Amino acid sequence: MTEQEVLLLKNKGYVILRNKVTSEWIPKLSKGIDNAFIEHRKTQIKNNNDIKTSGVALHALLSDKVFIDFLGHLIDIGFINELKDGYFKSNCILNSLSALDNLPNQPNFSSLIHRDLRFYSHNLPVMVNCLFMVDDFTIENGGTYLLPYSHLKEEKPTDEYFFNNAVQVVGKKGDLLVFDSNVWHSSAPNTTKSSRKAIPITISRSFMKQLLDYPRALGYDKMNNFNEDLQQFLGYYSRVPASLNEWYQPPSNRFYKQNQD
């Protein structure tokens, strides 16, 4: 991210990074998303979960290695460091990685006007949403609605104010929409006959609890499968000790490593 793009993110609340990821990733990610949808739908139905539509794979990261490879790619191209150095001014970790399909005439929970933080962080940047476009985003297939500058106010806007003042994001597959997690947003109706896939990623300061304990879910014993940068980003250096033995360790063995923030 350029200095101007970081300023847009801070001031307006969002920025669109065009052609951020090369086209070779699109078919691999699309296949991984389809596999995740099948797996997650089975679990949702088995557990009588309140998600009633297909096309929702929360924490798809656990379903296909391609998503971890993709995070590694975002690190390799410098995007994570750009957020760390330009936006957070501190280390950051993965808070969640999911997959969503804005299905034709089948709105899901993302169609509600919402922000992805459960608290208002005022002027402290604690989390960003990164929406990677696996398909083109158009007006017709429900490009995401965002309310510019809404990260600067605590109160929720009325529906009327939101839709009168929101912008609808359009873009091409490979584009990356980045917005402050205090920004009010919603998906829009898909009036076409085709799906519109995306990968929502939230990235937070390292002291924030992840939506899912990715290090434990992936396996503590799998930690060395990832390079040091990916270990840090996946949250392996932000774990919480659960015993005195785990607490009283030399710095190199501690669960929460120094210099995280």
C-alpha cells in the first residue's frame, strides 16, 4: 500500500487495491472455496446451526491448504508488512479467514448493516477487513455497500441514511477491498443468475483474540510447517499460557513473544 492508500484507509475508511493478486490464484482459490462450502454446509446442518443458506464457510482456512498458501503470498508481496508499518504501527495477526458466496436471491447474514467490531475503537486502528474478490464485483451481483467515514462515528446509522449515502464497491477478480472494521457495511442483493464469491479476511492487532483459535485448530505440532513470518501472522506467537510451567519459560519458548506490539 502506498502512503496515499494508507491515508485513504485512515481518513475515508476504505481503499480498493486494484490487481493486488495475480490471476493464477483465482481458479485455485475458487476450487478451495467450493470444497469448503460442501464441508461447512454438512457441519452446519448436522449441528442445526442458524446459517440457513449455502455459500457460507466461516473459517474456511481450516478446509483447504490453498488458503494458508494464499496468506503466505500476501506476506510475500509485502501486503501484511504494509498494514503493519503503515496502518497499525505494530504487529498484526490473522483474526479470521472465511469464504462467502453472494448467491442469487438468497441473502445471508452479511446483508444486514453491520460493522465487524463488537466495540467502537475510536481513533485506534485495531482491525481491518480485507475482502478479496474471487469474482468480479458489479452493481448487479451485489457489490458490497460501504458507508464512507462511518468509522469516525460510534452510532449506527439508520437504514435510510446508510443506503442514501453508502457507496457500492465494484471491481475485478484479483482486487482487494480494505476497510476499517468500524465502517458500517452490508452485502447487496445479487440480481443475476450467477454466484459472486469472495474471501473475507480480518486482520487485527496481535493482542486481540482471534475469532477461532487457529494455532490450536491447525495444531501446535504443525507450527514448524510454516516459516517464521507465517507463524507470527497465524497467531502462534500470540497464544495464552495455561499453566505456570508454560508461563515460566525463557523468551524464545514463550507463547506470547516479545515485540508483538
